[in-house]
Amino acid sequence: MSCTPREVANGLCNGGGEDRLDIGDTERRDPQPAPNPAPNLAPNPGLPAPIGGPGDALPPVLDENGGWQCLDPGDVPLGNECPSEPSPVPEEPDPEDPFVPEIPPIVAEDIASFAPRPTLPIIEPHGVAIMRAPMNVAVSTSTHTVGGELFDLPMSVTFTPAYATIDYGDGTVVDVPAAAATWAELGQQQLTPTETSHTYGARGVVTVTVDVAYAAMVDFGRWGVFPVNGYIVSQGDGVEVRVYEKQSFLVGSTCEEKPSSPGCAPIT
């Protein structure tokens, strides 16, 4: 007898009433219980699904180190390899590990172009000098920082005044502290000696120059701060100073009364 598809699906008919199945017939069986205990298998995306039933080769499982290993090393499922070591993970660069450039020793010539501009000295009294009386040279300096690039790296350099060299123009050259003050700043009277004063012994015109030497430090940011070997000298421009002679005479009349008296300027 023939079976309808519904009877075959519900197990009500074996297709021919015999204890066999013909071609095109189906048979319903109860599912087999899982083996006890059932293996704890982890899925492996790169290998076929496990084949049920005793005697079948067991697929590999994920071990505690992240690698695949076989439950039975003698079985290789379906001709696939069964690795026991985890695959190596390529190392990625550490974003926290910054590039460290090689910075050579820095000398004064390397940062000469960043040197401070020279400062003109202040000549007292009133830009002139009086022979055999102290004149004073004042110069204003300060610590300052400029930015730029050195060795193809961004940086900033800080200049700190170290000392000043004063050339008085008559053969006298001295090194003095970089901060040279005026008489007023020192609280002194005019024509009194200071650390930067000088006395001329002859009339004439002299050229006074002041060079300032700076110590420097170069800051490359995260790559560190480096000292500069040697001083950076900012060479000043010369200032002409006229040296006058002061004379005193005892006379019996004033210059208005007798213009031809010694020390009186001729009337033109």
C-alpha cells in the first residue's frame, strides 16, 4: 500500500507495510541519547562540526592558553591538522613609546641666530664724560626665551645674562655684572664711583661698547632640556662719548663783566 507524505512524516506508515524501507520511503526514529558524560567541546570556526556517535574522531578544543589542542592526539578529524600551540600574535607598536631623537652636544654657534639683540648702554652724566671725574655706564638686560627649530626639532631657548664686557674706548676693557644700574637706581649722587664707572684722563671723543654674555638652555619638550656649551655673546653697537675738561679759575670779575677772562667762552 502507498503512504501519504503526512503519514510518513508522523511515523504512521513505513511505505510498504514491510520491515524495510524502499527507495523514496522514510522512517522516523527516536533520537539516541547523548553519551554520558558528554564532552565539553568548544566550537572551532576553522574545522568541521563534530560527528556524533562512538568511535568518531573528536575535534580540537580551545585550551587555557588560547590554542587549539586535540582531546585525543592520535585522532586527526577529517584530515585536518590539530595544532597544540596558539598562533603567534604580531606585536603592535606601543603608542606610549615616543620617538627619541639623537641630540648632539649643543655649542654656542648652533643657537647664535637666536641670540638676544644688543642693548645700547646709558652714558651718565647726560651722555658725556668729564675729564678726571667718574662717568657711569648703565645697561639693562633680562632673562628671556625665544622659540624656533634646531636639528629639525621644535625647541625653545632661554638666555640668562651672565656678565657684561665694557670697552671704554681708551684701551680700558673690564668684565662687570650684567645688570649695570644708573646712579638714580643705585641711589647715588652724580659723578660718584660705581662698579661700571670710569675716569678719563684726557679730552676727546671715545666710543663705548657693551657686549653681554648669556648662558643658554635649550628645551626640546618631551625630549629633555640641554645646556649650551659656552656663552652666547650679544655684541653691542658703539656709542660715541665726548670727554670734556672742567677748569676752575679765581678771577676778579664774572665772564659777563670780562668775557676774555680764563675759562670764559668767547662771545660770537
